[in-house]
Amino acid sequence: MKVIVVKNASELGKQAFDLLAKAVDEGAKTLGLATGSSPVELYQEMVASQLDFRQMTSVNLDEYVGLSPENPQSYHYFMNQHLFQYKPFKRSYLPDGQAKDIQAECSHYNQILADNPVDLQVLGIGQNGHIAFNEPGTPFDSVTHEVALTESTIKANARFFDSIDEVPKSAICMGIANIMAAKEIILLAKGESKAKAIKAMVEGPVTTDVPASVLQKHPNVTVIADQAAASLLK
């Protein structure tokens, strides 16, 4: 696990983009993408670049159950706002949060991932060490599944909604095994609130109590953290 500490979010975006551009240059066909605040600067760099993604595929980590793609809080909407409207891909896959049969949709998404092996996966990290919505206790061999969001995650997401009652209570999410199948992983972290999770992920034991700690076992992971997020590392 390689750790790069940068001064600020802008520098984080540039470092992440350099790794992504290198992967594309070396023939990457499928990018695994994340939502939330962590990858925003990376997407800004992608939009500003000359890179053409129209022959590539993207697969996203997760989507809220119950939200339509048009809902401003859905991850479909987020990806269109921050990336896809400017830099379209040949195919872009996100879980269908409105699927009538959620279990069937999870199986369908696993097949999409099998058909489109991820060359480079972008990740953020939760304050409790979650990756995607894989909360503490998620088995390392998990594949795409419906996740009941923890109270802490619901509270963390409440700032995006008019009230906490509107925050979805579950999401469809790639499993940890799906994430670990990516050839290369970049994990991005910003801010002091992520410092404990980064320390536990990098320096702590590999445990399902800190889902991100499994990344210690992946052969090609780069962690890019700003100074605040890296502040507890030895």
C-alpha cells in the first residue's frame, strides 16, 4: 500500500488524475467510480483534461434504494452533474435503486462486473472505515448486496437532504470482493474527520471492524490523503 500525502484537495485531485491518466494510457478499459466529496477534484481534473472516455466503460460502487436517477441526491444524478455530462463513456453502469426485485438487481450487477473487469477503482473512505457502503462487519467475501445504512452513515448523509427522514435507509452496493477484484485501486481521503479511519486502514490490523483495512491485502493500492486526513499516521 503506497501512501501519498498532499497539501490540499486540489493537489489530491491532480495526483489522482495522474494515476488515472497513466492507467488509461496503459490500456485500461473499465474505470470503477465513486461518489461523495472525495473524488470531486479528480472529476474536475478529468473534465478539464483532453482524455476521451468514449471507448471506455464505467461502473459505480453504489446507489441508494428508492431514488430515481432524476433525484438530485441520487448517485446517477451526481455522476451526470460532475462527470458524465462533460465526459461521456461508451457505457456507464450504476445499480438501479428503483428495481422492483433488489436481489435480482444485485445479481445482475455482479454479472455486469464479471463482464467488465475493473482496471482502476476509485474509492473514498467513511469515518468508520467503510468503503462504498460496506459498513463494519461486512464479510470480506461479500459481493453486490443491499446494505442497511448505519445510523452514523444516515446522519452523515443527512446534510444533503431537507430532513433526516428523507435519507434512504438502504443502498445497493458492490461487495468487498468486487472491489478487491480491481487490478488497481486509488483511495482518496480529505479532512481531519477521516484521520482515524486512515490510520486504522493503513497501520491497524486487517479486520472487518475496519472494512478498508482489507486493502492491505491488495497488490496495487495507492492512498492519496491530504495532511489533515494523514495527520495520525506514524
